[in-house]
Amino acid sequence: MNVVQCPRCSAQVAPPPGAPQFSCSYCGSLMSAPPVRHPGLYPAPGSYPAGPTGYGPGPNLYATPSLPLQMPLYPPPPTFVPPIQQPLYPPPHGPLPSFASPYPTPSYPAPAQAPPLFGGKPQGSLFSSTAPPSYPSPLGPPPAYAPAVASTPQAGWWAPQCKKKAVLIGINYTQTPEARLKGCVNDAKCMKYLLTTKFSFLESNIVLLTDETKDQDPSLLPTKQNILAAMRWLVADGQAGDSLFFHFSGHGSQQRDTSGDEADGYDETLVPCDYDMSGQIVDDKINDLLIAPLPAGVRLHAVIDACHSGTAMDLQFTCRMDQGGATWEDERCKGGRHSRHQSFSSTQGGDAVLFSGCQDNQTSADTNAMSGNVSTGAMTYCFIEAIEKTPSHTYSSLLMGMRQALKAGKQKFSQIPQLSSAQAFDMNRAFMI
């Protein structure tokens, strides 16, 4: 039987008897039938005599070769290799620490002495190279804080008697190796020393939340629940003349805005130590707890040393500094699909001022470059140093001093501290907590 090799798929196909053309049964290609041999008209295959040129017998055109393996019409698809997934960790608060030589757990001096911010041995907890166990869940109810005691009157304040209250938060993320920082607990402790020695805050009126050790009182850990409870305590029972202070040093992040009040489409967040279980604290929530309840005559100062912290409290006005001086920019006019149609969240008549570590699209450094041997937040260090060197700052000179200090030196940090407020005011007014 004669067979024909398909020119397309190379399959051997037997043509139907008497058909001049036929289709390949494998790929459907149209082929012509070979000529019909009549016995005796042509020499047998392989019996051609040698010609004058000396060539031997020609090839056997009618031999049936062995059927080759059928080739596929298309090459096989390449093997799929899944892409490497990026870990869902918050953006770093600066370079992650090196764990080659862990820091020893220090013993801090009594409150009457200054913590070693500008020298001495490194502060902070041990940095373990192994992942410690996660926080227990739940951690129990948030603590019930005692009411604040009236502080010593301060010249120029509204009321002869006022309360001074503070919430100070420093998170090194000691239980999360991939997010660990070095200087945030130092920031909170040094801020406490500044408030008690320079601004007459009583220790009994200060709530300090840190994650220095894993065995400490759970009510003093900077978990999301404890941070929110401390915020509520800070603004509770506010009266005219009260001075409130909020400080956060740790990771900051961003997430998609769902309320439509952000010009860039992202909400700024603070990252508690149990963020992997409880989530982050969104700027809308911070505004609801710390800003909206402030009554007339109460002033809140906040310092947030974290990445993406420029508008971390959603305050209405942002200060812009140039050679011509300081001007206020109204955040309501910048964007956000609801910003022109809904009233911007503000206080009940109180004042709120925020010093933040950087713009919303920047990161804040956690480094030992400022002091030389002690890890701190770069912005917190500059804030404290400026007040220590020049107690009689205005808001304008304090902000400019912080910015200049960050640009100076070998590091030349690119972060630009920001100042925002619930109300526009004269930036040449004396800075006073």
C-alpha cells in the first residue's frame, strides 16, 4: 500500500483508492495522491542500470519508511514559576538593625537624672536572632488610668490651675524581628525626661507605653487596644487651661483611603506592636479620638516620629516655610473627592498642633548618627536637642532648627519635618507646652 508523508505534521497517511487529493487524518492538510504504478511499465525499484556517468542505482522512492513520532503542532508552554511574594511588613522606620552583636539590657537612672541620650551606653532591649513567640490574644481589657493631678501654673497660660497630661509611645517591635527598630523606646523615655524637667509635667500624669521587654506588664505594652485607651484618657475631662502632649515613635505606614478625604488616595497609619493581629491605627481614628473632642481652652501638642507621618492627624492647616516666611495651606482645598463638600474634622474649640517626622511620601530615620552611639529617631533627637539648646523658641524657629539639624552632618537626612494645626496661628508665637 502506498503511503504519503504529510508535509505539515510528518505523519504517514494512506490515501483513499482512486482519490486524486485527500486530507491528512491528523492535521487536516490537503495533499495529492501519488501516481499509480502499473506493473511492467517501469523497472522495479532499485533496478536502475548504471548510466554513463557512473552513478549507481537511484533511491527507492516507494519504500515505506518507519513511521516517525508525530510532532505536536505547537511547542509546549514554558514551565510556570510563581513570582516571589513580597512580605506584608510595614515600611521601615529607617535601616533595620544589625543583629551581629546584640545590645545588653540597660539599667536606667532614677527620674531625677537625665537618661543617656547624648552619650553613654546604648539603650533598648536585647535583639534576639530567633523569632520570639507572638503576643497572647487577647491581652485583656485596657488599663484604667487615674485622673490627672493639677500641675504647677505656667506663666502666660489661660487658667491659674491646669492639668498637664502626656501619652508617650515608643515601639522597637522586639517581638517581630523583621520589623525591629532600635531607638524608639529611647525616644519615649527621653521625651518623658524633657517633659518632667523642662515643662513641669508630673510623672503620675504621664502614660508610657513601650515594648522594651517581653515580660513586662501587658497593660504597658503599646498594643492597639492600649494605645486607643491611652488616647481616650488623654483628652478625657479636659478643661480650659489644660495642656496635653502625645508622642509616638515607631513604624508609620499608609493604606488605601476608603472615606475619600485624602488628596493622594491614602490614609496614614500608626503601627502598634501587635499590628499583625489587631491591625494599624488609621489617621481618621486618631482624629476622632484626639482632635474632635478637644474643648475650647485645651491645647494638644503632638510629636509623631514615623514614616509617612506628615498628615497623621488629619489637621486642617499645614505650615509651608520659604524665604518669605511661614504660610498656612488649607488641606480642604487640596483634593479628596469629599474635601470640598464636607466640613473638615476639627476640634470643639481647642488647639491641636502636630510636629511630624516627614512628609506623607517620605520615611523617617531610626539611627545612631545623631548622637554617635545611641539609637534614636532622627526627628525626635532634633526636637529635644533644639529645646535643650534654646528654651525660648518660637514655633517657626523650632521647626526650622529641626530641619536644619537633619540636613547638617554626614548623613544629610532627606526627611523634612512638618508642622500642622487645627487652626492657623502666628508662627512667631512663643513655643510653650
